[in-house]
Amino acid sequence: MPQGGYELTIVVPAFNERDNIGPLVEKLDLALQGVRWQAIYVDDNSPDGTSEAVKSLAQHDPRISCLRRVGRRGLAGAILEGAMASAAPYVAVIDADLQHDETLLRPMLDALRQGRADLVIASRYVGTGGADTGFNALRAAGSRFATRLARLVLKSDVTDPVSGFFMLRRPVIDQAAPLLSTQGFKLLFDLISAMAGKLTILELPYTFRERQAGVSKLDSRVVIDYLGLILSRASSNLVSPRLLLFGLVGASGVALHLAVLQVLPHSITFLPAQFIAALAAMTSNFFINNAVTYRDRRKRGLGLITGYVQFCALCSVGFMANLAVANQLEQWLGGRFVAGGVGAVFGAVWNYVTTALAVW
């Protein structure tokens, strides 16, 4: 370790980025000559050998270290763990995929050293910055929409509140950490929201580059996580992102329930039809929640089977209430669609209360 310790910690969240490890370290070395820096790679147990590649470099370069997380996933949580492991006065976050311009790190550091900001954001949407070169048309449009949505919720002039490339004074992350969600994909948005009005923010332009190796981690679950975080912050944190996700999954279960009722032949009487529809919705809710809402606690193998059985057992009381309520309403109203919908909603409320506490 250099005399006086490290001045800058660069947190690099990584998943299946083995081929980008060496090139990024070389770029950091060139960009930060004269700076006492370290890079903490936070690897979510990549199957491609990312952590092994980092540790191989670390044997010859004490500035490089690897924090390998087993049984935990998620970009926000990875960044937080890496940042909290730092003792340096400044912490930067940069992607492992080489799409961020590492030469911007020195101007970002200079701004913090000079006291011009508490948080410096590399922005794709200010001055000469650009994003379209690193995205296809669909992802570019999605990125712009996500940015506009975040700015609407934050009511902020920050042009790129969902950037994954930023630097801040470490005391800021220490102060904000208890307020931040470890779920989701956009820690910066959460940080700005949690510290609203308490930070001096500076944005510097950069152009988002094309990925050279590996594949993007953006998928439907990331999008859902982001929307959950947006809705949570829009509700002033009255509702957690996980609860919102559970509600969305429950809504999909209600839709499936009604769809099954519609397609079943009328030769099947209402009670058996309601039973089939409710069981289909219950099964769908379990597997989607396991894959999305509780993916950081995801059950696999035998645990998946026992979890499903436990889920069904805990939901059985709500399921019977679902049947009773729907059957009574069907007799009163004479319409299976409305009666089935009310019964399904009643059962969904019970499912959340019980499974949120016990299954995961």
C-alpha cells in the first residue's frame, strides 16, 4: 500500500466480466498516474471466473482486491458493500464493461479535492456528453425514458440521475447507506433522493462507449426493480420496492386468474372453475416472486419444492376465503367474472401478509 494510504477507491461491480478485468486495470493505471488509488471489484459469484481473474491480478498488484458475494445479487447492494469497505476519502463507481470513460476520473477527483462538489456525476446528457454510441436504438430510448422518469420524481436539475459512473466524498455514502435500498439497479438515483437538498452536485460530460466484451446485464427484472424504486421514492418511501413488486406480481396473478375463468368451458361449474383459476394464479405468483421479488433469497433445488409447498400451505386459508367470497358474490350477482375478481383480490391480500413474513 502506498505511504499515506489510498486517496481514491474505485468500486467496480462485476458479473461475468472476466475478459474486461485486465483492460480496465490498465486504463485506470494510465488515467490515474500520480493518484493513490485502489480498485475493489465486487463480483456476484460470476460463473465465468471473474473473481479468479481479479485475484490473479491482485497477486501482483496490491491496489486490486476482490469482494466475492455468494448468495447475494444486485448492483446497488454490490456498490454499497464495495464503498463501505473503503477507507479512502473519495469513492468512485465505474462499470467493469469499459463503457465508461476512465479519463474523466481525474477531473472528477479534482472537483472533490477543491471542494466544488460532494458528488460528481459523469453525465451522458450535459454539454458534449452522449449515450447513443453505446446503445442500440431501443436501449437508447429506454435510457432516455428512465432518465426523464427519475428527474420527474426527484424534481431535480440533474441531467443523468441514473448514471452508473460517479464519484463522491466517502462520508456521504457513510451517511446515506442506512437510507438506501440494496435492491435494484440505480444506486445514484436512490442516493440523490435520500440526500435531497443536502448535496452539492456537479455533472461532467462524457460519451458512453460500446461494450467490447461480455454481454449487457439489463433485463426485465432490472427494469421492474427500477420501476419499484421509482414508485417507492415517489410515495416518500411509504411503500418499499419489494412490496410494490409483490403487488405487481399479485396483479398479474389476478389477471391470470380471470383469464383462466374466461377460457374454461362453461360445462365446468363455478366452484371447480374458481379452484382451477386460483391454483393457477397461486402457482404463477410463487414462481414469479421467487425469480423477481425475492431473487436475492431465491429458492433452488429441493428448497424450491419445499418453498412452493409452504407457500401453498400458508395461502390455503386465503384460498378457501377466496372461494367462499367469490361463490357468495357469484350467487348474489350472477357473474363469475366480477365475483372471481373480488375473490382473487381477497386471496392476494392474504398471500402477501403470510408469505412476506414466512416463506422468503
